[in-house]
Amino acid sequence: MKKIIAIVVAFVVVIGGVIGFGMMKKTGNKTANIVKIGGVFDTSGNVSAYGQAEQKGANFAVKHINAAGGVKVDGKTYKFKMVNKDSKSDNTEAASVTTNLINNNQVNAIVGPVVTSAVQAAIPSATKGKTPVISPTAGADSITVQKNGTVQPYIFRAQFKNSYLGTKMAKFATDTIKARNVIVFQDNSSDYGTGITAAFKKAYTGNIVETDSYQAGDTDFQAMLTKIKNKKFDAIVINGYYTEAGAILKQARDMGIAVPVIGPDGLGDPKLAEIAGNKNTSNVYYAAHFSTKALSTDAAKTFVKSYRKDYQQEPSQFTALSYDAVYMIKQAIEDEKSIDKAKITAGLAKIKNFEGTTGKMTMDKFHNPKKSIVMVGVQNGKDTTATVVK
Amino acid sequence: MDKAHIKYTLSWATLTLMIIILIFVMTMFGIIGPYGMTTIVLIGINLIAAVGLNLVIGMSGQFSLGHAGFMAIGAYATALIVTSVPTIFGFIISLFVGAILSGIVALIVGIPTLRLRGDYLAIATLGVSEIIRILIMNFKITRGPAGIFAIPAFVNWQVVFGLGVLSIIIVVNLVRSPTGRAIIAVRDNEIAAESLGINTTKYKVIAFVLGAILAAIAGGLRASFIQSVSPQDFTFMQSITILIIVVLGGIGSISGTVLTAVALGILDVVLQNFGSLRMVVYAVVLIIVMLFRPQGLLGRSEFSLKKMLFDSGGDHDKGRSKDA
Amino acid sequence: MIIQQLINGMILGSVYALLALGYTMVYGIIKLINFAHGDIYMLGAYFGYFFLRVLHLNFFIALIFSMAICAVLGMLIEFIAYRPLRHSPRIAVLISALGVSFLLENGMSYLFGSDKRSFPQAIKTIQYHFGSLQISNIQIIIITTAIILMILLNIIVKKTKMGRAMRAVSADEEAAILMGINVNRTISFTFAIGSALAAAGGMLIGLYYNNIDPLMGMTPGIKAFVAAVLGGIGIIPGAALGGWLIGILETMTQAVGLSNYKDAVVYAILIIILLLKPTGILGKNKREKV
């Protein structure tokens, strides 16, 4: 009986403690002079290659902003601070991390998540927490649109939307490459691959000889390539990321398939040529936000230069997009003269002629940046041409 | 029902009530914010799935690596039904539909494959789970790799807590029923059980189907709580996550499963800040726990209120009593 | 074209077979699904990368070094993470193996980043054409290595003293101890051989596909495990057979236009085979003792 009494007493004490603690707790003041940016990046798990690149880009941007004196609002100077949390390539975790950043870390805005499905999972938390979320690389058209057709108020992206990419790639294939018959390979494990393929198919006027799928993580594409080898086609479209595209490119060239290869911005990483080999990375065209060959904006020039200096390597599209996402938040703060979450949200929606590393962009009414696509041509592993697709 | 039994049942009920009051009070005074709530709900969902898997692995001794597939069925059933019927009734119906569908699939899969032993069964269930995921990824209605989002939310911690308690009650009572005794007999010695006239396949299938149903309910809850589903949520790694909860808690110990689900949920909160070091820490924790407690935190024994409150003296740890 | 696809399947299958051999050996002796096996294969590739890119060694010397280091690592892993659990429930060792696998994958990813790296092309790819058929020297190397290693393994297991000890431990550990066999040493030896094989596989694959990353062992690891089970786990020729079968199945499903359902078809056939032959294709139906 003693034990029972002890437990009841303990329980009452705990509840009392909780109540007491709750009464004493005051809403703490936010740390002054700091703009906190939450980073939801997959730094572990199967998309960690992209997550780590984007985290690097965001941190790099914050470093630059602070080195340049932070952001001035009404005579007050704010420094930026990244609060990065790992979402381990898991959608549930992305939702949980977003909630954590909004409620416990009290961030002013969030950069991330990396992929479409993780952004979808983060939408409810962002909406409940009334916090702007800007995803560097999520492509699905649907993520910035609510079910009733109005805009998703707190979700933004720095990336092209998939349908835009697919359409422009189709135009490029017809107009510039003059391809009448194409083969399409798609990464079937992400919306990025299937979404672009769907848009490409819709917009392409030529003949699609064959569509084949692969999974992220696949390394062997012999069967897929052998199957199409003897068919008649003028170009191959690879809708996926550089990791698999590099391997496809190598194996295709080894097999003697020399036709042009067209891909979305997922191919825009220096690793593409490393994986495929410089010799094999010829006659490749990918949709880019910027090209180290033809830098469109001043921001891009400074970015590429200082990135090379700091990391001794070429930046990828992933790093650049994430870098831009942070700068877009800075722009929104300057435009609205406030670091308030609602103001940043409003500011992001009104971004106009913003000069980022990935081009000059204006937010459309569905929070997609309007910027021109540059189709970069690669010969011998080096960017050689840059064609703007109107 | 004898008097002692009522006493134990009451004390468990009181404990549950205490936890409910504690959570209520803590939310009221803002000690548990939205993030704490998310964590609690996710722990509860993993718990329901893990209790189901413990029934399959712990009680009937069948090594299944396919739990994610059944969670996927439940999740997509809820996602599809609730998006077209966005009411609480739609949600309840969707949970039932998911559970029944998952049960049927488990039945179809279970009857032939549960003849397989050990690792062969593991591979077969892994295969089934992957097949389910690949089908979902390619079907039009499930909207491919992007999955479904903007699913209406009907799940809060009360719902998950209630269903969690309910699933524990069902499993614990099943284990103590004649059916449960038969299931455990099959685990402990299949041949002996068979020679006593127990239809081993039947009992294995019962455990397997019930496990699948609980997995589907966990999946449905998650779909409505996170408000989005995608095929990537239900890979082999998801099955492993649930498996780890079961093994770490002690195979066959329901209270062990509860404890580990909570502990791992809290560990996850801490590890979010570790960036790419996160999984390294997790891996080390996993290895160390296994090296020092190979039988899991509680082994096969259960945390017993009866012993804690009503027994005096004696050695509490040795017993394997499943009473109270 | 069918013949070309069969060749493709054989090559892919050889990759799985190389890995499946290690799985099967370890399983045969301590009944453990060694989830970390795929990651040893990854480590082998990374050591190869280091020796070739940083130290500029000859490919075959690098191969031997990498195999030796991974053999030691394999023994070390067994000693730290599996040996203390020798008499624990099998599932505890399984979780410990999962832990080791997570540790290796994420440790490498933490230390060296999770991005892909291009593997040094130490051997130049040469394409040979036979009519419409095409095969490269590296593909030939992979197939022949797989076959040679398999024959070698069979000789070790069947003819040497250590091999006999391995079979004895696998058959009955208690009896093996009574016969004066050092069980610990035998198990260590098994891990050493299995890991060395995986390392060789990792380097060959690195060379063939030209890229390596910390998670490269994950999918092939699961596939190889499936292959080992399909062939009859614990049986060395079974692993090879299972590997080739899965390789050819995967290739053929793609050839007939089911690329979306590639893995689903493979798993479905696997389940059917297991239902017909519950212990794998070459598995013997052991009578269970009462």
C-alpha cells in the first residue's frame, strides 16, 4: 500500500511542478539582431549527396551575407544564422524537423527540404507555423498550389518547376538539336524524373521511340541500352540526376551510342563528367540556371569565384540554388524592411528582377521564379556553349 | 473475474490515466509545444506498428521483413479515401478499409509463405513489401513517386494514444487467450505443437494477419497526421526501423516495445541536430545496446505492475510472468 | 539481341554472385545474415580508390592490398560486434550487423561526403565486337574473376584443412570443438575470406561502373542476399547460381519492356521459386530433429 501512496504523491508533485513551471514560463524575447534561417536538409540517407551540397550552399550564403555586414532594417543591423537540422532522407522526419525549427528554434524562414515529397510533408507544419519555406530544388508543379487552385501561401521554390523544364527541353530538342526521334530515360523513383518526362512528352512534337525507367541507385544500364541500341533515334533524353545520368552516359558511349544527350538541371554537376569520363561527356546538353562558361549575372560571377577559392572545386546547380534561396530571403527582408515571418513571406512573393547566381528572377503568382533556361552544351567534359531557350 | 485481477486491471488503467493527465497538463502550460506533440504522435504511430510486428516476430516466432508494405496499404487507403470523403467518418472508414485490405493481402501472402522457415520467410516478406511499393509507385491512382498530399488531418495525440492503448490491450489479451497460447507454442517448438494437434499454419497466419492489420492502422494514422504519403516512406528501411524497436525492446515483450518506441523517439529528437553524424551515433547506440543487452531491454519478460505494487519481497527479476 | 542481353545478365549476375559468395559463407558457418557485407564491398572500393588515386599503385597490387585490409577489417568486425553475441538469439546478431552496416555507410559519408566519386580508370576499357555482340575487357575480367574465385573457394572449402574445419563448424559447432577445432579462428578465417572477396568485388565494380559512393553497397547487398537465399543459402555454387539467375532475370524484364516493374518481377519470381523449393534451388531439405 505504501508504494501506491508514494506513486500517487509523486504524480501529484510532478503535475504540480509542471503547473508551477508553466506559470513561471514567460514568452521569452527573441534574440535581438539575429535572423535565424532554418535548414531542412537531408544530410544522411540516400539523397544526402544533394542535401549536403545544399547545406553547403546555404551556409556559404550566410557567411557571405555576414561578411558583407548582414542586413540593415531601419538602421538596425541583423546578422544571419543558419540552424541546420538533418531530415535523413525521410519525409516524416522532414515534417518533424520543420515543426521543430519553427516552434523550438523560432526561425524566421526555412530553406529546404530537398525533394518534392519532403516538401509536401512539410507543408502542414509550415502553414500551421505561418513560416515561409523556400525549397531550393523541389520541382513538382503541385507543391505551391493548394487543392482549390489558389497559391500555397508559405511555400516557395528557387528551382524551375518540372513542367517548365520539360516543355523547354522539348523545344530545345526540336529547334536546336533538330531531333525527330528521341529515346526517354526517366528516374522512376522520384517525381523529378516522372514529372519532367510527362511535361516533355506533352510538349514534344517529334516521335518518342521508347520510354524506359530506372531507379535512383541503379548502376547497371546495359539491358536498357542494349534494348534501344539498334533502334532509330537522334537523341536521348535523361530525366534524372547526374549520379545515374553519368553512368548511363558512360555505358552508352562505351556501347557506341554517340547521339546527343539532353537532360534537366539535375545533370548540372561537375560530377557528371567525372563519373562518365571527360571523353564520354561530349554532345551533352543540360538545362541550367547558370553556366560556369557563360555567367549571366554579377552575383554568379562573385559566387563562382569565391566558391572556387574556398572549396577548390566547381559549384553545382544544387549549391547555387540553395545559395540563392538564402539571398532571396535577404532580399525579402530588405524590401519589406522587417524580419517578421509574415513580412518575409509577403516579400518573397513580391520578388522582382532579383539578381541571383542562377539568373535574374521574378516570382510568379504561384511562387515559382520566372527565369530563363540556359541549355548548356558540354564537349569533352567542359561547358562550351550556352543557348538561352525563350 | 477474481478480485485480484480487477485490482491489476485498475492499476494499469490508473497508470494510463496518469499519463493522459500529465500530457494534458503539459500541453496546457506550453511545456509540450507543437513539436513535442508531433514527437508524441510519431512515437505512438511507430508503437502501434511495432506492437503488431512483435506479435509476428516475438509471439509467433516468424521473421518478417515486410512490415513497411502493410503500412503502405493502410497509408494509401486513408490517403485516397479521406481526400475524396474529407470527414471524420471517411477517416474511420478509411482505417477499416486499410486494415481489411492489408489483412486480406497478409492472408493471401501468409498462407503459402508461412510454410517457409526463418530467413527464407524474411526474404519472401521483404519481396512482398517491395512488390507492394513498386505497384504503388506505378499505379495511376496512387499518383506515382510524388505520392498524395494535402490529406485532411484527423489525427491528434488523443486518437493515437487511444488506438495505441487499444492495440496493446488487443495483443496482450490475444496472447493470454487459448489462441495466443497456441501461437506461443508454435514459436517455442513447432514440431511439439504440431504433435499436440495444433494447426501451426493457422496460428502463424492469425498472428501475421493481425500484425498486418496493426501496421495498416499505423500507416493510415501517419498518412492523416503528416498529411502526405509517398512510396519512399515505405522502403526496406521503414521495416528495419520497426524491427529495431521490437528487437531492442525485447522480442516478445510488449512493455519492452513501448519503452523502446519512446526511447528511440526521444533519441531521434536529439539526433536531428547532429547532421551527417546522426546515423553514426545511432549505429553506435544500436551496436552497444545489442552487445550489452542481447536479449533486448526487457528480454521476454514484461514490466509488471503487480510485482511492483502488490508483491512484497522476493526476487522480481527472474520471473517471466505475463500477468498483471 | 537476346544473346547480348543474356551476356549483360551474366555480367550483372557475376557482380551479385561475388557478393553473394561472402554472404553464403558467413551464413553457412554462423547462420548470420551479415548486413554489413555490402558495406565491406564499399570499403574495398574506397581503399582501392585511395591506393590508385593517392598512391598511384598498380591495379593488381592495389587489389591485393585492398583485399588484405578488408580481410583484417572483416575479422575485426566479427571480433567486436558478432563474437560477444555468439550464443545470443540470432536476431540480436542481426541487429548488431545492421548497426555495423549503418556505421560504415554513414561513417564514410561523414568523413568523405556522400557524393559519388569517379574511380580511377586503372585499366583501359577496350570493346570487342563479335558480329552484333559486344563485350569489353572489363566485363570479361569480372566474369572470369567471379568464376576463378568460386573455383578457388570450392577448393579451399573441400580440400584444405581450414576448409574442413569450416565445414565441421558449420555442421556441428559442439562436435567441432570436441574434435579440437579452434572455432573462433575458423570463424575469423571465414570472415577474412568473405570480406576479401567483397573487397575484390568492390574494386572491380568501381572500375566497371566508374563510380563509388558510401551507399553503393546497400542495393547490391540486398540483391546479393536475395541471390544467396535463392540459390540455397550456405551453398557456394548456389550463391553463384542465384546471382546469375537474378542478374539475367533483371536484364530480361527490362528487355521485354517491364523496366518499371523490374524489381517487382524479380521478387515475384523469387517468391514462386521459394514456394516450390523452400530451401532454395540447390538447398537440401533437412529433416528437422524433434
